[in-house]
Amino acid sequence: MNLRSLPDRRPFLTAALALVTLAALAAAAISAEPRAKDLFGAKKLPAVVPAQSFGFYSKGCFAGGVALPMEGPTWEVMRPSRNRRWGHPAMIALIEKLSRDAAADGWPGLLVGDISQPRGGPMMTGHASHQIGLDADIWLTPMPKRPLTIAQRESMSATLMVDEKTHLVKDALWTPAHTRLLKRAASYPEVERILVNPGIKKELCDTVTGDRSWLRKIRPFWGHDYHFHMRIGCQPGSPGCKGQEATPADDGCGKPLAWWFTEEPWRPNKNPDAPKARDLMTMANLPKECQAVLAATDAPSLAAVTYQGGSAAAVAVAEPQPTEPVETISSGTLPAQASAFAPTPKIGIPLPRPRPGN
Ligand SMILES: [Zn+2]
């Protein structure tokens, strides 16, 4: 049909066109709402303010972060260009402590993967969690004897520890030192969960003798076959931090683990192209304090917000400056140096959840 032959329809078409244009403008206005991942991903430094986490591991941000130095005697930061070596001071202090303790246990040193962005928040790529400075990925590959160059840290591959078909640990790769490393990480009271591939959990369930109480913190999850993920609880001074349910008191080697060795958890994602939460989140989806976290003035230098080592008291976090816009994020906080760890309430028993979309 030739519309030009129907001039009487023109007013209708004009009106329809106007409606379409309005709808397009409205859509543009919605999509113009900046994504939280872009805003947080653009921040290169935190502000010098007391440490405080806001929201949940997968929906939040944090203030007063400090950087793990690029390397120390017993650790090296991997993929440094991502600028994800930031965490709550308690987390950074714990990684440093784990690196020392693990070295004493015979693990040569930690290759540290992603922790958080300088102010947390959703990331441009990877990770649903790691948003409040209380999550860290640590490679299951020991630190090599020779120091890695920055280029090597960007390109070196981690070791895949699990057979992707059987979901069992590769026997030739798993060592007692891997088990000791996970046991050491689980031994810290502030560590609430350690996520590992189900094959790794099964290996531990099958081989750990003596004290098995720490196995309750080792939680099977997809991925986590090159690295493990260490999660600590909400820290003192963070009333806006939402904790996670405590893990069940048993070793987790029974039915919930068996589920992972059925076909169900491994069904292909029916909708692999669906947008992920981090691709949609705007500031409106995050705790309101994250606005102030984002707006706070950058630290004067990287050195001023880099962890100095030794103890939490040595963290190079100055007292907040009165000119900083910290009013909305400093209420109820403790100094960043506070390092006492609150007990975790024991509530609920989480069941395996359906496979997430990412
Ligand atoms: Zn992780």
C-alpha cells in the first residue's frame, strides 16, 4: 500500500510519529541514567574517611578503602591494571596476615586476584559481589620463586584445578599445601565463607581428617576452580552493612554437596544474553550513602591510602578532614584503625540456590 495515495491519513501519522518520538525520548531519558558500574568504575582512588561498608556484598559500596601494596615478601597483586586491589582495611590486613601465615605453613606466597574497586560498587566486568570491600579472590596457584614482572602479572594464567567434565579435582594438581591454605584462611574468625568449586569442596570432604569444623565455611559454588574467594563479615563501624546468613554448623559434605554432582546445577543457562544486575544498576539501586561515597574528594595520593603492613593500626588512613563531605557517611563509625571483630549471628540455613544468570 502506498501511503502517499492516502493524504487523509497524514494527521494520524503525524500524531503517531509524535507519540513514537515521545516514547523514544522517554527511553533515552531512562537509559541516560548513569550506570553505577560506570560511576564507580571511573574512580581511581578512595577518599580519606573512616572505613565503612554500605549494603550487601552484591549491592553496595564502601568508604575509607585502602590498597594492598602491589607486592610484599609473601604476596603479589595479579592483573594490576584492573585497579581492584582495594578493600576495607580489615580485609587488606587479613590478606597480608594470611600471606604470612600461609608462608609459614609452606605455601610460598599469595597471588592476589580481585578485591574491590577503590570505592567498591558494581564492576564493569566480572563479579556480582566484591562491592563492599569484604571479598577477595586468591589464586590456587602458588607465588613463583622469581618475582613476577608487572607484564607477567597481567598475562600469566592461573591453573585450572578441576576437571570440567567430572567436576572433580585434578589429582595431579591438588596438594596437601592447597588444603592447608584453605584451612588457614578458614581459621580466621572474621572469615565467614570461602567459595570454592564443588570439586574442591568434595576433595576436602573426602580427605580432611582430624579437625573438620572449618569445612563449614568452605562453600561450593560455580567457577572458583582457579581461585578461591574469601569473604569476611561486616566490620565494626558499618551499621549499614548487610551481613549474610551464617553457614550451617555441619561440615556441608552431605546432601547439599551431593546436589552439585547431579546434572541440575550444570544445565546450560537458558538466557545467556540477559543483562546482568551490574549492567542495569543505577545509583537508585544502591544504598543512598553510596552517593556520598562517590562524591567524596579523592585521597591526596595513592600512598596516603596504601596499607602499610603489620597491623590494622598501621593502615595509612588519616583522620577525616573537616572539609571532606563525609557527614552522611560518618555517623556511627569507628576509626579505620578499629579491628575488633563482631560475632556473627547464627541464623537460617541457606539451601543451594538456582543457578544465577552470570
Ligand atoms: Zn570472587
